[in-house]
Amino acid sequence: MSASFDPRLTPARDDLAADFLRGAVERPNYAKGVTKCVTASSAPLHIDADAASGRATELLMGEGFIVYEEKNGWAWGQAMLDDYVGYVPADALGVSKDPVTHKIGVLRTFTYAEPDLKSQMLGGLSLGSLVSAGNIHDKFTQIEGGAWVFTDHLKTVADLEGDYLTTAIRFIGVPYLWGGRTSLGIDCSGLVQIALQAAGIGAPRDTDMQSLALGRDIEPNPALMERGDLVFFPGHVGIMVDQGTLIHANAWDMMVSPHPLRFVVAELAKEHDSPITCVKRLTSK
């Protein structure tokens, strides 16, 4: 593969590539994609067809995944949200019969077998999970697959959060999980992606991608930083809560938490000559 292709975003292996890459990459075999979606509460995306391999990211219920090969219980393909390529457990995917109408608007909610809070709890859904809403009974809404969700925990897909920082703050205390994107575990770039997504702002998955794609450059001077600025470090990212405080999913606390920016800079300066690599501002002012 040419060095110009990012393997994280290009569905091409040594033996197989997506059909749309004919002429761009030379491979012995090509495959047309089959569009599926996540039917489990969430699904890990691995870099290899092995549960012990690194988890690159995580897909939420309802998110689309284009499958180019299904073999030995794994589906190899590309996430439709951010184009990430990898292997997802095949049994976590399915074909939706109904269009997505709603998303989970709270940090986490449960699904039930009946429209009754005392009925069997079937699972949990994280903020941003996508569902097709159907019947309404009392305070519950039935989603595709038959489970029931508390209606007030749903928002229409067009309903956007006005402030991505407020969404990020809701994750305070959620454990750090490499590759995670849910209220059960999340990493630094996952937190940024989910928070921006809730506000209708598309974002790539990894920190290096985000630093190139998001916002406009601001001088990396703490005195000039503002609420909502994205601060990038080597392999890390956080969001400014105010001029002196950063919220981030971090390995010091192993959770999403706020820290004084000066603390983060001082700690990373022990390993890096330039702790802050760039600062991005998403607002137009």
C-alpha cells in the first residue's frame, strides 16, 4: 500500500481490499461492502481478528459498519461514522429493518423486556446510541428488536446539544478505557469525539487525526486559551473548562476528570520537550 494511505482509514489488507479501491491499490482480491449496523449495546473494533489484539475503538448501537469479509466469527470492514477500519465480532452486527429515529440523550439508560421499570432489564445503552423508536406505552418507548426504553431518555437524531463541553463534563468519573467510547469506559480522543458528535460536529477518532481536522490553530499559550479549546499533547487531548482547567480521560486518575492545565503540562514535560503540540478553537470568534 502506498504510504499516502492511512491503514486505519483504508479498507485494504495484503490479500483483500474494498472494491472502490480498484485502481488505487493493487490487491489479489476485492470485495463489495455490505452495510450492517451494530445491534449489540456496543461492539469493540480490533486491529486484528483476535479478541486479544488491541482495541482500536468501539461502535455504539445503531452505528453503521460496512462489511467486506465475514470469517471465523469476525467481520472485517469500516465504520461509517469515522471510517475506522478493523474487525468487529460478527454477532454484534445485523441489518436494521427500520430507519434510525432517535438517540440516547442521557449518559446511560437501561433497556427492559416490558414497558415497566420492574420488568427484566435486558441491557444498557450509552449516550449517542442510535435506535428506531416504535410503540409508546405509558413512560416507555419500544425500540427495534422489542426492548423498551424510558421515553425521556430519548432524543430525536436531529436534536443537538448546544455545548460540547457540557457533554464532556457529564462523563466525569467514567473509567478510562483504551479504545472506549461509552459511559462504561472511554479514552481521551473518544471523549472528544462523543462530545462533539452530540453537538453535531463530526470528528475523527484518534488524537493525531483530530489535531489536523478540527478547528483553527491558537497560540499554545495558557493565557490565551478559552473554554472549549481543544488542547493536544503527544498522544493525548483534552478540553479546556476554563482558562486554567482541562477535562480529559486520563491515565493518572484512570477516569475522566478535570486537572489544572499546569499539572498536565508539568507531568508530560517529564517525557516530552514540547508537552503541548497544538491548541484548536472550534468557535468562529
